[in-house]
Amino acid sequence: MKLYIKQKVFSWGDKFTVKDASGTDRYFVEGEVFSFGKKLHVYNGSHHEKAYIKQELLTWMPRYSVYVDGTQIAQVVRKFTFLFPKYSIEGPGWEVDGDFFSHEYRITKSGRSIATISKQWMTWGDSYELDIADGVDEITALAVVLAIDAVIESQNNNN
């Protein structure tokens, strides 16, 4: 299944619309403007919260917790490296690798593809294509990808 994430250019706080392949709004992502640390809420079309991503404060490296339907299912952590950024996904046993500077990466489990993310260039605002493998929970994959993006963004803002 393919999902398309489109960030609004002129919005106060994080606001994304996630569309399916037919262009229908599937999820809405909203950040909290006045909070300590970054917090994102993922809502379905009925405006029920499906996932929540929260930055953990006072950590050595950027760390984000991912909750789906109120249960913590993963933590995304930037690993300490000297040259190229590396990230780990603690919880579901997923691994992530790729070119994080270009937003071209994939998530795998035991060599099996879970999801791939690629940035769409030449668009107004940041746009991404998320291709989720059959049988994988789409909201979990989406929430983990949003957490990875938040870790990358927080690291870029610190540099």
C-alpha cells in the first residue's frame, strides 16, 4: 500500500495530510505548538487518534517514542556515529538503512521489506511516498516513519 505525506509549507507547527494512492485523505498529523519536546498526533478521517509520537527529553541522542492506540510499540533512536547517521527502531525488531540526507531509506525485519520511504522532489513543501509491504500494519509503519523524520529534523536543527 502506498501513502503520500504532504507537509504544509506555511503552517504554524507541524501539519501533514497523508493521502492514499487515489488521493483521498487517510490520516491527518498535527504537532503540538506549545510543548516541551516535539509531539505529533496522527488522526484518522473521523478525527480519532490512532498514533502519538513523543520526543523523549534529557537523552544523550535524539529519541522518540511511538504509541499506537495508546500502547508504546517502538522507540526511534539516533545512534552515535562519526560519519553517517544511523538509527535504530527498538521494539518491533525492525531495522532501518539508506540515505537519510536524501530521505531515501527502507525499513526491514530479518531481511524482509516492511516499508520504503522516498522524498518527492520538485514539489511545494516536503512530500514523501511511503510504500508499505502487504500484511504490515499501516498506522504502525506510518508512525515509525514520522518518528524517524522527527529524529532527522531534530538532528538537522541542532547542526
